[in-house]
Amino acid sequence: MMGINNNESKIINGKNYSRDFLTHISDLAQKFENLLNRKPCLAVILIGDNNASKIYVKNKILTAKDTNIKSIEILLSKNTSECDLLNEIYRLNNEEKVDGILVQLPLPNHIQLEKVVNSISPKKDVDGFHPQNFGNLMLGNDTVVPCTPLGCWYMLKKELNDLTGYHALVIGRSNIVGKPMQSLLIKENCTVTIAHSKSKRLAEISKKADIIIAAIGRPEFITREFIKSNSVIIDVGINRNDKKLVGDVKFEDALKIAKKVTPVPGGVGPMTIACLMYNTVKLAYRRNNQMFKEILY
């Protein structure tokens, strides 16, 4: 039996890809500072004391600092009212030197996600969740793309280059991953199937896919029965199982059968944060009517 150590060439290293990508983003951020005498600025709002959210925000703040991006961290009590949160977002919308606004999810139960998403200016929407940006993505227009799907797309392009004609299966239909991923893959001329937790014969469908994007939120749900030989698998899932982090894909099975697979952790996660920095810089240029040199293509 081949061990994991003998299959390093099969692992899509999100840490390496993100490091290289962030170098280019940092250069763009520095050029922006040279032009406008200030750094691109990202405001991050954290509500409550969720430990996982605190870690995510800390990583985003540290990455911003290392990428020539100014960050503003706004910490609000878990008892903050929806009205007070919306007022804080409106204040940031009107702050000329803030280029991007991110509200860390999940939100407390008393705050409606839809209201929060809709309240962020589309011109500062680094998550790409606002209906205006989301609609442009569905239409195939240039826009701000949600960070996780964008990171998945970036790694696929780096690994496969031309995606034309591939059968891609997206398992998960959320607005955060599944639906935006579908749009990105269609634009790349893939044949795209969307599946989800209620899909019938999912293993049978999955076994025919050249590309699998697993974002179903079930630990190690995708096993050998789902995987086609020489397929490429992007595992978006982050689940805690037996005190360790695992994805939606059983990594050992994927490593034996697939051509390429992302690990958890170390795959999609680092690219998601890198794409957040990318969106921040992109919005900074556009908000200030500066020519933005695309680095994704």
C-alpha cells in the first residue's frame, strides 16, 4: 500500500499557492500606497466571542499586515443589537479611507444575515455576498467573487490550466461556496453539476466527475465510492472530528484514487484568506479610480 509520504505530488498545496499569490498582492498594495499615500484598508467586524471566529479574524489581520494592507478590527459584544451593527456598517460605508468591509460569520441568532449582507456597500463588499456583486457573478460579469470559490478556482487553474470540457461536480448549494463556484466553472466552459445533501445516487454522479468541489459540511463524507480515477478534488469542508480537523473528503481514499486533492488544513483555507486580501486591494483601486492590473489570469 502506498503511504501518504509517497504521494506528495498529488497534494495541492494551498499554503504554497497562497504565499506566491500574496507576494503579487503585496506588490499591488505597495503601488496603491505610492499612488495615494495610504495603504488599502480592510475593516473587520467581529461580534461575540466565538473562539473559531477569533482565530479566523486574527489570521486575516496578520495576513493583511504582511501584505501592505491596513486593517481595522472592530470588536462588538455578542449582545450588540442588529440596529447597532447596521449603524456601524453604515459608518464604515461612509468612511472614505476604508476600502473593504468584512463581517465575520457566524452571526448571533438575533441578527439577520440578509440584512447585514445588504447593508454593506457593493463597492466595499470584500466577501462578494451583496446581491449586486452576486448577480454580476451569475451573469458572468467582472465583479467581486466570494473568497473561498475564488481560491478554489485559482488552484484549479494553476493545476489544470484549461478547464474546458471537464465535468465538474459541486457538492453543496450555498450562496457562499456552491452557487458562486458553479458560475466560475461555467465561465471556464466546464460541464457543471450541482448536488447537495438531498441528491439521489450522489456516489454514482460523483464517480463520473473529473473535478469535485466538496462543500457539503459532513466530515469525510466523500469516500472511495465517490471518486473517479485521476479526478481532481477540492475539499472545502472544515470539520472537527476526534479532536482533529478533517474535510468533507476522506483524504486517504482520495490520495489513492484521485490525480490531485487538497488537504485539510492547508488547502482551501490559506487561499481563502489570500483572496480576501486580493478583493480588498481590487476594491481599493476601483473605489479610487485607479487602473487595476489583474493578476489572476
